Amino acid sequence: MWLETNTDSDTRNNVACLLFTENPASTVICTDVAVNSFSITSPSSDLVYTIGTSTDVTIDIDLDSVNGGAEVSGVKAFFANDDTSSQSSVVDATGTSTAAANAASITDAVLSLTLDAEQCTVYTRLCIELQVTDTDSDTRNNVACLLFTENPASTVICTDVAVNSFSITSPSSDLVYTIGTSTDVTIDIDLDSVNGGAEVSGVKAFFANDDTSSQSSVVDATGTSTAAANAASITDAVLSLTLDAEQCTVYTRLCIELQVTDTDSDTRNNVACLLFTENPASTVICTDVAVNSFSITSPSSDLVYTIGTSTDVTIDIDLDSVNGGAEVSGVKAFFANDDTSSQSSVVDATGTSTAAASAASITDAIMY
């Protein structure tokens, strides 16, 4: 108990308690219902769970009640891994799935179970959970699981499709990737299927670096880019690939990724890569333009920068080009500290401030 008051300066001493064991002694009745176990009664054998296919399972549930128990309002079921940290979607039981308080069992509860592809390979058991009223004092004992290896033993069929490898069939030689230019490549893909595999709905492709942490934009294959479940290969898929400038120098390989239906249990094996050095060897042309240096041509002396005052400066820029270079569309300028971590506002050059690809210099660019 505690006292309530508005004028009390110390409310910490307003609380007092009486143990249940003190006079008069109190009896606390906590009602509880628990799952002792459950068993699958139908099918009695040959129980198979397949990705994407609904399987009806009939179960009997053995209950334990304390102090009159609690009413069971329903039963839910799900697949789970060893420690139930990974669980499938939950389904509600039909048939007989309720029980009055103090009931000893629930019989003929029906579960319509559909195995999902995403976690198929990690599931090891079927679990149920009682749905109870608010008179159940301990809901931790409302869950029970049955291993797939327990009677009747269950077969879990996880379907999967994987890329074994792929090869470039056209062009057979002189394959060149150039920044900004689309290159058509025809490929054949060798597939591996498990338990009937999964349908391939498309193929995507991209350039990548050694660990695929840097990737180009993804393109969709045309031509033949789909496959029925359990197909051994895809032939004559066409990739229209355009090399981007931003990461051109880091790319080392061409990669493909299968697009699959929701019956594929392991999407980690849907990617394969081919090094640029593999047959046919690929030439990657990364074009580049760089500033070697620049010089101020005007004024030739007495150059003064004053806060709030515009100063005209004319510059010549010495350029260096690689593989034909790149067009210069403009020049910007700014003041900076030693490591350029602090910069002024940027201004655009006027006068001559552009250059064609492979130009050696820009002269008479004017900064205000």
C-alpha cells in the first residue's frame, strides 16, 4: 500500500508491504495450461514438406493444467530451426483447435503447412503454440516442437537452382569494353538443379571488382534468358553492356545473376563471374583526362586577392589524356587550405574553358 498526499516532503516512506505469509496467510492461485507434447496422427507415414505446396497434418496435443488451467482459444504452428530463432510464417490450426480450462488434450487439430524457400534449408522441426486467455499465468510453456526425424519421420524437399558457370560464345575473340559504348555479348549458362530445381525468370549482368563490392549498373539479358525448373542450361542469352567511367579502373570481371521464382531455397549460388583475363580475354578501355598543371598568365605580377573584391585571373591548363581522353565541359575554381579540406565558394571559368577529347591544353580560361 502507499499514501497519497500533496504536502508530504518525503514520499519514499509512504509505502509499506505485507508478505503473503504474514497473518492472515494468503493463498495465491496461479492458473496455467501447458503443452506436454504433441503427435502427428495423419499422415502416419511418408510425410513430405515441399516448397510452395500445402501439406495437411493432423495432430493430437497433450495438455497439462495447474489450478484448473486456462482456456485454449486456438493453436498456431510454424517451422523452425534448432533454437527457433528462424521461423516460418505462422498458420492457424483448423478442425478441433480449442479446449476448455482443465482439458487434458486437443485431438484432431489440422495444420495446413507450406514450406517457404527462404529458410527451407535451416528448418529442423515443426512447432505449435497454444493461444490462451488472460488467465494463463505462464505462456513460456505453451510451445512444443517435433523434430523432422521423429515419428512419423518427415522429408523436407528444398528445391534449388544454381549457376555452375557461364561462357561467352560471341564474340569469340577481340572483346572490347569501352566507356559509354554498348557492347553485345552472347553467353551460355550451365545450371545445376536440386530436387527439381526452380524456374529461372531472367538473367541480370554487371561488371564488378575482385570481391564484387563495386558493381556497375545492372542490365537485363535478352534473347534466351529464362529456363524451366530442372533445366540444365540457358543458351544464347544476350547482354548489352556499357562500361561506366566512375569505376572503370576497378572492374576485373563480368558477373551474372539468375532471377528466380520463390521456390529457390538458396539464392547465394545464383551469381557467377568471369574474369576479364578468361577466354575470350577482354580489353577494358578506360578513357581519362587529367590536369598536369596550370599557370597564371594574367596578371603576370602584382596579383592581389582582397576580401569582397573580384579579381580577374587568366590561366593556361596543361592536360594529359589516356585512351583518347574525355571531353572537358568546363572548369571551376576555388581557394583552399593545404589539404583542400577547407574550400571557398566555387566559380565557373569563362573565356576558353572547354576542350575536346584528347586535347593537350586549355588556354585563356578566365576566373572571376
